Amino acid sequence: MGVHKTGMWLRKARALATAALLLAYPVVSYRTNTARHLDPLGALFAFAPLLVLTLTAAWAARPRRLWLALWGGAGLALWHYRAFMAVHYSWAYLAEDVGVMALLCGLFLRSLRPSCTPLISRLSWLMRGSLSPSLAHYTRRVTQLWAGLFGAMAILSVLLFFAAGVRVWAFYASVLTWPIMILVFIAEYLVRRVVVPREERAGFLQVILASRRHWRSLLAGEDQAPRSYRHLPQ
């Protein structure tokens, strides 16, 4: 029982820490990118996520030693050019913003391959155990919608950074990104209420809980579509 409670508290602590970082990151990003003077905290927040994520990827890659050596070399290069990086840390924020959007776009696009189940279709399949032809068609279109949205947001981020300046870009990347995605989610839900029959429709809370429950499966993807999906119209 003690081990179970400890594990439960550790999971809650990780969830709270993740939520705190997700809330703090855009605030710090916006303040440091719009500040009139250099901010060491801004540089730390800019490069720390990149270093942690790339280290995690290098540790999981094969051959591990090669990728860790490459990661170490990149870290030494950053340290060597630390004076330049301290002045231009907004580029790191740009790389992170565009990188996240590009990765999400790639995740959705990858699931649209003929041998795979579109990501939203797979989520519906995991929730219901089967998909009707109409629901398979609709969820495929929703997967295309999110792939296009994330791709467009990545492109817009680059355009704003270079054409409109760092202050305008920081407002978009730090303040507007989440509202845009929430508005698209709400708009899709309203469309779903019109075109998807009630018995096949999932609510906000159902989708959120199912995404949380099946996120590992959704991120991992599938090489083959579920048998119940393969013969449905695309």
C-alpha cells in the first residue's frame, strides 16, 4: 500500500510540475523576447528544453554512443559560442516553436499513409472499438485538418519572426498559439454535432480522457490499420 501511495503521489507531482512548466514557459518566453535588455533567465529557458529533449532522443537512439557524442559536440559548440547565443537566444525559441509544430504536423501526416490509421480515426476506434464508413471518412478529414493547421502554424511562425520582428512573433508564439488551437477544436466540435450522428459522437470530456488514456498508442502510431478500418472508404 505504501509503494502504491508513493507512486500515486509521484505521478501527481510530475503532472503538477509539467503543468507548471507549460504555464511558465510561454510567460517567460514572451517576457524575455520582448524585454529591452538581455535576460540570462531567458537564455536558460531558451536552450534548456532543447538540450533536455535532444539528450533524451540521443539516449534512446542507436547507436547510443554515437548520438551521445554528437550531442556532447553540439553542447560544446553552444558553450564555445555562448556569448553569441546569449544575445540571439530568440532563435532557440523560434526553433522550439517551429519544431513542436512541425513534429505535430508530421505525427498527423504519418498517420495518413495508406497502411496506417489516421490519428483521429484511431482515437475514435480505441474509444468505440469500431468505425462506421461515415465516421471513418469524417475522422480522416479531421486528421487532415490538424495536420494542415500545425503545418500552417509552423510556416506562419517563421514568416512572422523574419518579416514582422521578434516582438510580434513572440505575441503570436507565446499568447495566440493555444487560443488558435482551442478555437479550431471548438469549431470542429460544432461541425461534428451537425454531421456526425449522436450515437457516434463523442463529447469534449470523452475526447480529452480518451486522449490521456491512449496517448502512448497514438504517439507510437501503427504500421497496419485495424482490420475493421482497412476496408472502409477513405
